Amino acid sequence: MTNHEDIAPREFRGPAERVRKGLLVVNTGDGKGKSTAGFGVVFRALGRGYKAAIVQFMKGPWVAGEIQSLERFADAVEVHRIGEGFTWETKSLEKDKALAREAWDICLRLLREGKHDVYFFDELIYVLKYQFLPVDEVLEGLKLRPPLSHVILTGRDAPPALIAAADLVTEMKDVKHPFREGILAQPGLDY
């Protein structure tokens, strides 16, 4: 066959018209790339002239390249980094819970204000996994988002109630990782 015409016998069963709706997006799973995918959406939105808000839960003192790049979009993006690192680093369960609550309060304020087109709550799913915040409370809070705004949540082990509430769920799967060969995270690739 020399021409590239698609002759497969099938019918398009998708929607007849485009519907605009703010989506709840969940990036979960044990593989790498959950936060990276979220930042990709933020950069795509900024490229379209939209405004974004980012709240990072459980982030330690190191600064990722994405955050440094976002400084160039200071007029269109609001960034909040809360926490002292991963739970195995902090050693203070009560402080971790208090910081998770502080970060969630910022999320709620941002959603109520409704000034952004994309809300990225990075690592929020870990907060749910460790039961620092109740899933039902978070699901109720997410209803505050403006109807056409998107919310992106990341972290391993998304609870079933969150998956059911989401419009888009992507599970990253770990097939092979250099960490198992003793290769640590690298700037520019991993952070």
C-alpha cells in the first residue's frame, strides 16, 4: 500500500462537540514522572497565557529546576513550598501533620479565590496515604475549584475515593530505575 490512508474498519464513538470543563487530574503509581507530568501541564498552561498556582507538600530544602524555571513566569504563577522533606527524613509526625494542614489551608484559600486556571497540588496524595488529612475533607475542598479550572494531584497510592472522583487518572509504573543500580537523582533530569 503506497498511500497512507487509514482504511481500518471502525467508527468514531467520541463526543460530537467539544465540552469545556475543569478537570480533576490524578498522577499516581510507583513510577517516576508524576510531578514532572504536573509541571508539564503548568508550563503548557503558562504558554497559553493562563495563570497557575502550585502548592508543594512535603518538599525539603532542595529546589527543583522546575521551580527555578517558574521564576521567569512570576506574574502568572504562584508557588508555595511547604514541608521539611519526606517523612523518613523529618522524624516528627506531629510537625509533618501540621505542615500538611498548613499546605492544605493554602490550597483551600487559592481555590476559594479562584484566580488561577490550573492548580497543581504536588505530593498531596502522600498526605492522604499517610492520613495526615482525611480523604473526605480533601474531596469536599476540591469542590471549591472554579468550574473551568483544572486541579492536578500527584503522589503514590491514590485512594479509591480520589480515583473515583477524578476525571483523569494516570498511573506511572516503575519498570526500571537507576536508583537500584546505585545511581542517585541527577540535577536537570530528576530535579
